[in-house]
Amino acid sequence: MKHTKKITILHSNDLHGDFLAEQVDEKLVGGVSMLSGYIEKVRAEEPNTIYAIAGDMFRGSVIDSEYKGLSTIEIMNALAPDIVTIGNHEVDYGIAHLLFIEKCARFPIINANLYIKNTPARLFTPYKILRVDGMNILFIGIITQDVINQTKSESLVGSFVDTAAAAAEVGKICNAHNSIDIDFTVLLTHIGFEEDRHLARQLDPAWGVDLIIGGHSHTYLEHEVEENGVIIAQAGTGTDQIGRFDIIVDTDNNCIDSYTWRTVPICAETCPRNPAMEQVLHRFTSQVDEKYSHIVGRFRRELTHPQRTRETELGNLFADIFTRSLGIDVMLIGSGSIRAEKLGPIVTYGDLIEGFPYDDGVFMFKVTGQQLRQMLHYMLRRPTPATPSSTSCPPPCGCATTAPRATLITLPTAARRWVRRSATMPCSPWACRTTTSKTSRAFSTSPTIPSARSRSPAAWLPPARIS
């Protein structure tokens, strides 16, 4: 007779300070109060329940940034996850601060492959075995160098370069526990959905990995994905929903007998509020509101930033702000540094900080029109024709080319004349995507014409769009 046991795994990822409920279509949605209420409800109904968070608890809220993550850890302590792995934004406040915050956490934080460069010293416990109803559940935390490079990380902190090295580390940990009866193995990753699939393909089935619960790419799945016998899931971003696995474990063969997975919306109709969590929130919101609730501007209408992979109104707004205030020609802003999907029409100081929370420096340098063209080709991964005078861009670009991925729309004649001359050009260290600077009239009651010295060429020429 087969012996089975049931476990329920709830999971979130990329919470990004989404602590407060929002009114959506006259319904109250999200927030850690109702999220906590739902978790406690499931824990009461299903005794074998585990709640896991796959990285990026930090950033996205003035409640987080005002206290440099300490408020987030207090809120997470009240949420009481059973296991957490770190994401790239956990490093934003510095590694020393992160290690201090770890000491404040009343839950285990795991990561198998984040270490201090030039030493073998790991920063975190690589794995954790949770004992649930007599079963040994092995959790392993994974992040890669590519993900670390996308954020404000410290030079002393490194990770395994790619998923192949991460997979090898998973194998070492799993093989080291062959003498222990591990009933179930979960990888808690923060590398993005496509990289999760790539990682799953490199796992040896003999290692016994059953699930990958991921984060970083903010992927909202309608159904789980299976790759190389490993089930992969992710729960979007924020607190508007939570992922839920109900799994029947075959304890004789240490594998999944059957399972279901779905995302559960966090809303007032199905999720009770948690009074204890609301008390914790009130401690921080009362102080933050006093500082950040004053109005700093008004738009004619709401501006949006729905996607990171296209030109957006908010991207244009911030590009114009930097261009005019710094008196330069072109501004490159990483779309990922804009954390709000919408802003306005009334903008408070808190809205502005939450929408653009990073305070990194701006790097300004001069390039020729040909170099600028090469840089844009590199960002779009389009091979550029070699020229006798210049075949590469100055640092930090280093224009190596790869396979074609996109094209540039032909510039108007006037714009081509401008691009041939030298341009003063800053870029943010977040410049993984470009946002073209184009005058946005939505935030101004009367158009203003910048001086010839400080205005952006795109303010007086037809905009060059990147497709």
C-alpha cells in the first residue's frame, strides 16, 4: 500500500514593499493585512502548510526606503514566512546592512551561491530542511551573477556566473544529503522564469528536485510549467495574489504523487484582514504619511508605465526631467528603475519617491553621433557596420555585437544631421533599457521652450523611436 501525505505550499515573490491595499474597480485588493489573513486562514485549514518568499521583499515603497528595509523586515516578521531566499534588491542598501537586517529577521533566509569575492565565505545558509508531519522538505536558495549585476550591488559580493554553475551547486547539496531521507526538494530561486526553465533542464533527475518556485521576472502564470520533470511556478509581483500548491507526496518513493497549483487573488471577498498586521503597518504609515503626503505636482491626466520593454509616458517624463535639469542632449534611463505603473494626476512626494526610488549617481560623458548609433545598436543587439574611424564605443559601453534582435526606425533628415555631431550624454547605472526623451505636455499647463543650450534635441526634432 502506498504511503502518502499532503502538504500545502504558499508562495510569493517580488513583494517590493506592496504593503497597502488598493481600490481596484471598487474592490479592495492586495496588501499585507489581507495577505496575512489568507495565510493564517490556510494554516488553520491545512496543518502541513509552508509559506515561502522567492526574493525581492525590498524597494517599491516609501515605507521600505524611509527605514532602509528595517520596516520591511518587521512587516515580514509579522507575516511569518517559513522560508525566504534573497533577491537582487535585498543588496540595495549595502551588504553590511543586509547582514544586519538578517539578524533582525525571525525567519530563515537561505542562499547557496552568494559569497564574498576572493574568499570561500558564504553570506547565508545555503539550504534549510523543514520538518513537516514527519517529512523532510529540503529548500535551496539560488541567485545568479546576471541578476546581481542588474542592481546596486557591492563589488565585494559575487555569485556563481550562470545557471550551469548554480545547477552544479544544487547537485552537491542534494548528493550530500543522500544519507538523509529527503521526501521533497524545492529550489527557491530569484533568476527569472526563463532562467528557471534553463536551470531545470540542467538538473540531474537523480538529485530529486521536485519544484522550482521563482521570482525576479514578475511573471504571472495561468498554469504551472513542467521542465525535465521539475514543476516551475511564479506568482507575478506584489501582494495582489499568492501562489498555492496542494501536493500529495509519495513518502515511499520521495516524489510527487499528485498536485494542483493556482494563483489565489488577495481581495476583501475571500481574505480576512489581520488586525495584528494592521497595527504593525500603522506604526510605520503614521510617520511616513506625515513626511510624504504633501503634493508636489499635478498632471493634466494620469501617466502610465505599463511595460519595461517599450517607450512609456512615465519614461518620457523622467527622461525629459533629467535632460532639462542637467542641460544635456540625450538621457538614457533604465526602465526597471521606474517602479510605478502609473503616476498622477495629483502627485505627492510619496508617489514620486515610490515611482522613482533610486538615488544613484548619473554618469555623463561625450560621444560622437557614430558612437551613439553604435551604442543603440548594441542595446538592441543589432550588428553594426564597421567604420574606418571607429569600431567600438568608449567605456563603459564596449560595443560587442550579437545576433539581431530589433531594428532602428530610420531617422528624419534633421535628426540624422544632429546624430552626426557630438552629443553630451549621461546614463544611469540602471541603463539596461533606453527611454527616448520626448517632450510630454501632459504635466504642464503651458508649454515651455528650453534654452538652445539646455534643451533636448528630441524636444525640437521628431522623436527617434526604438522598436
